[in-house]
Amino acid sequence: MAVDATMPTPVVSAPAAASDSSSKNQTSSNATASIANNFQTFLTLLTTQLQHQNPLDPLDTNQFTAQLVQFASVEQQMKQNDQLASLINIEKGTLATQALAYVGNTVAVDGSKASFDGSATWNIKAPKDTNATITITNAAGQTAYTGNFSLNQGNASFVWDGKGTDGTQWPKGTYTLTATGKDSGGNNVGISTEVQGVVDSVDMTASPPLLSVGGQTYTTDQIRRVVRATAN
């Protein structure tokens, strides 16, 4: 039975990614040009209105001020929307660049499903020393392996070689690990699980970009660690 419950390999921080600002799209440019044209038209009409006022019925000062304030507010809102759209484009470019930096790296992400192809690795974290029961099931919900282990407080890696409890070799596929534990007083202990695998591709068409790890997709904010590769 080649099941190993050991401390995880050393980890390194995620690689930094340079930001890449995006230019404004054509729609934003058209909107800016439109509001500028409307502003010039408004000034022309306003000047003409002032020049041709009826001396017996001049333009009401309150109405005049309200018109200026209203138009200024609309113009500012349009410019603000344009700037927000530009910031969103910059953020999208930054997220895409960060996602590409993970390709080829081994990462640990929140989750319990891992792809088995020769071996599968999960990271498990116990808040205190506990006696844990670890169960691995296939996509159909069948129990492939179950076993009892003593876990120390903190992180540990669980590597499964695909052999069931009875020694039967299970085929390639997606498997789910569930860990339940009890402390020395018999109280339940919550054990969190992470999936460890290599980022093999990035879906740039998704927003935010999706990382593919062992056939499952994750966003960059689900990555908890980048694991340094070590020689066997």
C-alpha cells in the first residue's frame, strides 16, 4: 500500500506578474466624442438663447443655473464611466498576465477532487492533533480507499497510488478525498483539503481567466500555494 501521509514539500510564493494596461475601446471613444459634440452644441444654443432674450421676459436665473448643473453632472458621469471602463480593461489584462504565469507550475488549490493518473496528491490541514479517517471515492461515488491515520496539527500531504483498500488497482479518473477526524476527547475536528497539481492551461476567454489543474478549472484567487518541484 503506497499511501504516504507526510509534511508537504517546501513552497515558494506565487511569481509576480507585470501589469499591462489596455487602450480604450472604440465604443468608449465614440461616447467621448459624442459628449464633446453635445457640449459644444449646448454652448451654442445657450449663447444664442442669451443673445435673444426677451427684455420683458428674461431667462430665469434659477432655471439657467439648473440647466448648467444638470448638463455638467451628465458630462462628469459620462467621463467617469469611461474611466471606469478603462480601469476594468486594465484589471482584466492584469488578471490574464497573472494567470499565464502559473502555467507549468505545481499549485495547491482549495478543493477535494483530484485527477488520478499514476498518483494523486491532496494537502490536508488539521487545526489540532487528530485521529483522521480518510476516504477516497470515484466519480460514481464508489469508495475506492479508506484508512485511519494520526495527523499532527498543521499541513500534511496525502499521496494515493490508486490502490484500493483491498489492493485492487483503480483506473484513471477524478477522485474525491474526504477527511473526518476526532481529537483525544472524541470531539469532531474539521479538516480542510486542498488539491495539488500542475497548471496545464489557461482559458483566456473566461472572465476571470480559468486555470486547468487535473481536469478541473479554478480562478487565481483559489490558489493557496505554488509548490517548488523537488527531485525524487
